[in-house]
Amino acid sequence: MAEETRSLKQLPAPKAGFLLGHSTHFSKDPLKFLCDCERSYSSIVPLRLGLSQTCFLTDPSFIAEVLRERTVFVKNTPGWQAIRTLVGVGLLGSDGDFWTRQRKLTQPTFHQRRIVAFGELMVKATEKMLVDWKENAVRDIHRDMMDLTLDIVMQALLNVNIEGKEAKAIARALDLSMKWFSQQQKRGFLLPINIPLPLTRRYFASVREMDGFIFKLIQQRRVSSEDTGDLLSMLLHVKDETDGSQMSDRQLRDELATLMLAGHETTANALTWTWMLLAQNPQVEAKLHQELDVVLQGRLPSAADLPHLTFAQNILKESMRLYPPIVLMARSAIQDYVLMGCRIPKKCIVLMSPWVMHRSDRYFEDPLSFQPERWENDMEKRLPKCTYFPFGEGPRICIGKSFAQMESILILATIAQRYRLRLETEHEIVPFPSITLRPRDGLQMHLLRRQTAFA
């Protein structure tokens, strides 16, 4: 006899408000609210955010199925509509056949051999940043990591210098996008995005300024046909295998905006949380320094060193477990769908959270402790799929994963060779979930020079 299909209304759920549903609790502290749901309810938690019927998934097999069924569960949610105002319909914001085409066109750009070629650029940019670092100084490390990763992505993507006014315009647009998105998030996306609020006006003005620069650069490159070795040059020359077509200016713009956001913001935040965790766990930091001294012998790191910096890799894995760059993913069902015996109705928004899964005691022993050693002996391969997924999972796993991993390790190794970073005791650190997970008020840290035999 076939198993009876349940509706979301038949499942246990937290108490909802009459008008806004669960929006009040969700917007007040989304991370705590979702963790409470994971501990208190079943694997599918029915929610209502404003007028939107929603469900939250806490079983990794359910999450894997939703991410795999990309023709059923699409990025047609209010949150994605807001994000598209910045990234358009590039790889991050598109669905269906268009996404498939763009992925095929973009994939060769991220071939491992091409990515490795950017390793020297990453180390040189870090070296340039360290010129301004002084012993015993107090710096906002989040700001430094943001500036550094923007410098790297601007050079790798566009061959543009970070000091230029164009780079500053892009940085302003990316920063305002985070503030604007979080403002929208607090309202539960109940207001249309075109209501002319002051922050909204500033945000869209900055996006227009960024677009002007990007379109001008694309036109210059098309006219000159110059190959400058950056990712834009590669994207300009890729062709569709079936019809020989190339990306339009608008498609190029959207992919560039996507790569600037994903390649800058997420890596900067991952590194920021890593510095915080190392300062809180000096025994882990000492083990990292030991590995760096043995492997590098005082020289600068390179891409060739990555296979030997295994503890550094585990540190970053553990950092992204506790503080994943993306804490919440959302999809919308375009049709009714039965998920493990439960009917997900058409237009229902499905939420999935790396933050919640990464901190679940069902899959991680002592989940709130920082233990890079837990990743030894291929633990990641032994976990159920979508238990640990800081780069997403399924067909839409982050295309820049290898780039981001190499960048993070090379920056970590270059800085940790020379400095130990210590937290400013008076500074409160508050995780702030927006498009990415930032420290709300930055991260103030003291710089202490490392004394080594190679100094």
C-alpha cells in the first residue's frame, strides 16, 4: 500500500503571528530562530514569512534532493529578486537552460591550470597590504580582508588597480548592496524594491556607476581584442559549442558582477572569522605556525605548497563550518513536489541553512568548538551530502571554489608567517547575516610580529 502523502499543515511548527507569521522572530535573530527549529521540530518545518508559505529543511538528504532538482526548485524568491538587482542573471541569479549555457561557457575559465596562475598575484597583493601593517597597531581586520580580496579579484578579473576610482565605485556598490539587502531582509521583503527610500536610492545609484565602468571596460576590450590574461579576456573569447555564439555585453556584465561579489565578499568574510578563531584558540594557531615553518622555511607560499599545507586547509574548513560565508539558501517550487512523503506546494519557499547543519550535534561532535583536527582522515567524505556545504552542493556548486580555496590558504599562510593577531577585548563581535555572514561592526585586532628562526 502506497504511503500517504502529508501536507505541510500536518507537520508540527512554531507558533505563528496572525499577520506576519514567523517573520518577527525570524527577522529579529534568524540564526537563533532556525537553530531552535532544527532542535525542536521534524526534518521539514512549516513556516510563514509574511504572506509567503515557507518550509525549512533540516535533513541533509532532503536538502540534497532540493538542490539536485534545479528545474523544480528555482531562485524565484523575494530574496533572489533583491540579489539580482546587483548580479543580474549571471550564474548566481539564473535558472534553467540559460544557466546551463552560461555554466558551460564559464567553466573553462576556471580550469585548474588557469586558477593556479593567479597564485603569485594573490601573494603579491597580500605582501602589498602588509606594508601598512605595524607592530602593536590595532586594525579592523574585516576591512583589511575586504580591501585585499577586492584588490585580488579586480586584478584577476579585470586587470584593474585597486587604487583607481573605478575600483572604489565597485567597492561602494558591493558594500551598499549588503546594507540594502539586510534592510529588505528585516522587512521580510514585504515592500517592493522600487520604493524610493534613501538607502535604496543610494544603492541603485552606486550600481549604475559600477555598470558604467564595467560596460566601458567591456567595449574597450572588444575594440582592442587585447588578451590581458585576466578572466574578462577569457570570457570575451569563449564560444557556445552548438552555435558559436558569444556572451553579450549584458551577460558579461552580469557574470563579472557575480564573480566580484562571490570572489570578494565570501572569501574576505571566511578569512575574517578565521583570524578571530585563531586568536581565541592559540593552541591551533601554534600548530599552524609549526606547519608553516616546516613547509615554507621562511619563504613566501605558492600554489605548489597547497598540498603540503594540510593543517591550514583544515583550519579553513573548520572556520567555514562554524561561520559559513552563506548562512541561508532559498528556492521556490514551480510546481507541487513530494519530498520524502510530504507535499511541497507550488510557490512554497524552501529554506536551507549551512549555519544550522554545520552546527548540528547530530553530525558533529562538540559542534560549537573549533577543532580543525576533526577534518583529518577524509572526514568530509564520510559525512552525508549536504551536512557540510559552505560552497553549495549539487549541479550549482560554486564555480569559483578552487579559486577561493587557493586564495584563502595563500593569504592565511602569508600573513600568519609574520603576525599573530589578537582580539581587542573591548570590541563586541556580532555575526550579521546579510547576503553573506559579516561581523556587524568589523573585527578590531592587535598586530603582534612573529619571531621565527627565518625572520
